[in-house]
Amino acid sequence: MKANIRKILYAMLLGVVVYFGFALYSGVGKIRDSLAIFHFETFVFACGLAFGNYVLRFLKWEFYLARLDIRGVPKLDSFLTFLSGFVLTVTPGKVGEVFKSLVLFETHGVPMTKTAPIVVAERATDVIGIVVLIVFGSLGFSGGLIWAGVGTALVLALIITVGNKKLSMALIQLVGRMPGRIGKMAPKLEAAYESLATLLHIRNLLIPSLLSAAAWTLECLALWVILGGFGQSTSIPLATFFYATSTLVGAIVPVPGGLGVTESSLMGQMTELGHVEKGIATAAMILVRFATLWFAVVVGFIALSWMRRIHPTLLAKDDPNLAALEKTDAPKDP
């Protein structure tokens, strides 16, 4: 756990450097002037919208647990387990994505191979939801449908691959032939396949995708609210397009939490397409990332601390499962 905390601190330091770089690029004076006219109560509202995103995504987590016939986990424990995954949101390799599975294993004995596929299903339905939002935001806006097409193609490729057992097993065998730790993942992937195939079956995609679309709409609204706090009249569809496309770009590029990539995309779209003054765009970008990305890390720490009070033996220092987790790579979060 200490190693992962160090990773979080390094990522936070990277985040500070990235945001400081944007501030210098835009002019510290302009950002200071922009913040002077900002209504800070809108930032609190944006954090509330971000928390609403977490609640809706928790409902999706509960949906998947039910589909895998995982019973007997108290709702409070399940909610705290889900939120605790945000602790490692900004770590390299997105360890936080499988951290939830570890917590559920240690507290309720649920095998990690059974719940780990939820990570992939969550990411797939998140992409579907974000693509829907990009389509909404691109109405009457040329160029937006390109991102929708890219995202849709990725989702379809994933669904087709998982839906075809022969193709999936062939890919898993290919992974098994690779050297080092990657090759050792093959048995785990094979053990997890049945659960993943269940979760990504067409009948199990509709409700989670709708929940994802609703959840990410709240974070798009967080950007709109913050821009409104600066007196900007950016429309909801345009703010949705900016946030959704930037989130998708940050998810595709393999960097922790999309650091640097999401920020550049968000700021560039606000200035070039939304005609937001550079100082305001930079300040709005920094605030919305604190209200979504960094707020999630804080929420994760609180949830994990609460969970450890309920289950004092959780993440013991000599826990071999925790040591194994720190060596595990997981899919990227949008």
C-alpha cells in the first residue's frame, strides 16, 4: 500500500507540474484575473455533480455483481469498496481498477478472477456512454461525429472479440506466448473469460450503458457550471462535447489519469471552438479537473479509511495479495 501511495504522490506532483505549465503558458496574471471574477460556489456544485457520477457508476457496479450472482455483500460495504478504487485513479497502470476486486476478496472472500472482468465491462460501457454524449454534443457541430465513429468502432471491436469465444481464446493463447509478466497473465485471463462474456452479453449492455451516459453527463455539466461561474455562456451541448471528447482522448492515451492529454484537449477546444479567453479556459480546466479527477482521489481515501475501520485486517502489511496487486496492470479509465 505504501508503494501505491508513493505512486499517487508522484502522480500528484506530475499533475501540479502539468497545471503549472498550463498556467505559465496562459499567463499567471490572466488566470489570477479570471479567478477574481469566479463564483466559487459553482466549484462546490461541480464537486456535487462529480459525486453524482460516482453514485450512478456504483449502481452499475451493483448491476454487474448481481449478474455474476455475487450475493451477501452489504450495500455500505459495496459502496465503500467501489469508491475505494478511486484511491489509485492516477497511478501508472491503473491499479485502482482491480483494487476494488482485492478489497472485495479480503472482506467477503469473493474471488478476484470473478470480479476483475467487471473492470473491462465498466470501461466498455463508459466508452459507449461517452460516445453517446459526443454524438449529442456534436449535433450541428462539424467534426464531432469523427470521435463518435472512433469510439463506436472500439466498442464494437471489443464486443465482437469477447462474444466470439474461439477468437478470445486465440488472443489469450497469444498473450501466453509473450515473455515475462505479460505471458503469465494468460491463465488469469482464461479464468476470467466466462464472467467477462456474461457481462458484455448484449442483454447486459443496455442498462449499464444508460447509467454510464447519465453519470458522465453530470461531469460534463460540471464543466458547464464552472464555465458559468466565469460568466461564460457556453451551451450545454458544447460543454458536453468538450468534456466527453477530452475524456475519451485521455482514456485512449496510456498516461495516468489522462494527465496532460485530457487537459490539453479540454483547454484547446474551449479556446479554439468555444472562443473562451485563454486565461479563463486554463482556470476552468484546472478547476474542473480538481472537481472530478482529484476530488475522486480524496473520496477514495475517505472510503478506504472507512472500510478499514469496518474491516481492521484489510490490507495488512504482510498481505501477499496486496503485493501481487502492485505488480498488476489494468485497463485505462475514461
